[in-house]
Amino acid sequence: MTTEVQKMSSVTVRVPAKVNVQLSVGPLREDGYHDLVNVFHAVSIHDEVTARQARSITVSVTGGWAAEVPLHDGNLAVRAARALAERAGFGGGAELVIHKAIPVAGGMAGGSADAAGALVACDELWGLGLPREELMEIAAELGSDVPFSLLGGTAIGTGRGERLTPLPVGGPFHWVFAIADTGLSTPEVYKECDRLRGTAPVPEPKADEELLAALRNGDAAALGRRLANDLQEAALALHPPLAGTLRSGLDAGALGAIVSGSGPTCAFLARDAAHAAELAGVLAATPGTRTALPAEGPAPGATLI
Ligand code: C5P
């Protein structure tokens, strides 16, 4: 038996997409962010991030969304790997390969998922063994949604969404995601939300106790009635066809329908897996929809596979 530490040559991490079942947006802060009450729910649409030994940090993307992913400096997975190397004082590199299934610019935290995947994959590849809390700190610096992509499950986020408390959930819940044939920019959707609010006073966001009870009880019908997203009006203003997508799902019997995060992906809650498959068939035929994907939540956070 050898006592020498074996260096991994390749590590793969699976990371989930998310939907916000409650997204309450407070007033604009001086730093350009908004205080949130953000109930995140991870779902079974996954990216996979593979890291291999290399001299420098590089990234490539495979899968249906590959052409839409920014490479090099704008890529959140590259920024994550660099931030981790810097924090740990590590001088090596990694070749990152992202297999992308989460829509790009879709409001499902696809970029954040890749950043979380890169953190966990490089930590393992480089043998750093950083504690989860330290990975969480780096994650929060990379973006408001990155800590949740690490954590997964269902959790309430406060602050700009990065301060997380896990929530008990009696699911699983069955969802369908209608992926639009275009993307929306998160900062632009927040800006539109502020513009629509004008000078009216904005209350501090509060958790919806009925929604939390619906999650705890695994009560899909009650959850469907309580879904709420303060960014929805802004997303609809920037991309009006989404109103027709939401209507199609509700007309087809969805228990609830909501724009996911800053959109334009629309999320529909179904009664069960068979109902989700049926809704997906209807939604896939809706104009402006690129594809409709059934999924279950809650799903685990970034996981080595
Ligand atoms: O944190 P992240 O880089 O993902 O945020 C992207 C943009 O979304 C921010 O630049 C800001 O415009 C907006 N945002 C916000 N309030 C939050 C989170 C994000 O205004 N709590």
C-alpha cells in the first residue's frame, strides 16, 4: 500500500438548476443590489462540470446550449476556478469541460451552477479539501445565486440571496419548465422592476408562511396557489409573449405558473410525473417556446459523481 497522495486526473460534478418559488424584492440598495426573500428550490435539470489536470485554467462547453455560453473571462466557472486557486494559494490549472443542459440566460441559475460545479471539482482535483463554509464564501463573492447552487435542496435566501437557511420539504414536487427561444439579462430585469415601481415606497420583503407550510407538507396544490415572483411583471414587460406561455400552462391544468427568477423560463407545477409529461407536451407546442422539460424538486446541490 502506498501512502503517497494520489492526484485525481479527472473529476466530474453534477449541479442542479433552480426555480424561485417565492422571490420578493425589496428596495434598491446603495450598492446596486436589492434585499430579497428568495425561496430557492433546486430541480433535476443538471449541468456537469468536469475538471482535468492542466497547466492553466481553460473552459469548453458541450451540449445544446454550447454556442450561447461565454468563454474565457466572462465565464463564471473560470472565474470560480481562479478565485479558488487564489484563495488557496494554488499555482496550477484545470481544463474545465461543461456539459450544459440548464438554459443560458434563462432565470434558472445556469451560470451559477457551473461556478458551483467548478469550485467543487477544482477543490477535489487540486486536493485542497477546503471546508464547505469557505467554498460558500467564495461562492457568495462570485454571485448571489452561487451559494445555493452548492447547497441545493430548498432554502430561503436573504440579503442579496446569498445568506441561506435550508427548509424542510415534504415533496417531491413535479415541474415543467418552458424554455423560451430567447434570453433575458438579470440586471436589466431588476432595472425594469425598479422602473415599473417608480417612486412608490417598497416594503421590506417577508417570507410567505403559507408557502413555507405548503413546502413542508408536500402540498403541491397549495404551493401552486402561493407561487410569487416580484420580477415577473418586469420580465413580462421586457418579453410580452411570456404571458401567453403562462396562460397555456394554466389552461392545460397546471397547479401554478410563474416566471423562473429573472426569466424568461416559465415554471409550471404539476400534480404528478404523468401530469408533468402531459403539460410538457402542450407547452412544447406553445409559440416562442424552444423546449419544455419535466423535472422534479428538490434536487441535491453540487455533487461529485
Ligand atoms: O449577484 P449577481 O452577479 O448574480 O447579480 C446580477 C445582477 O442582478 C446584479 O448586478 C444586480 O443588478 C441584480 N441583483 C440585484 N439584487 C440581488 C441580486 C441581483 O439587484 N439581490
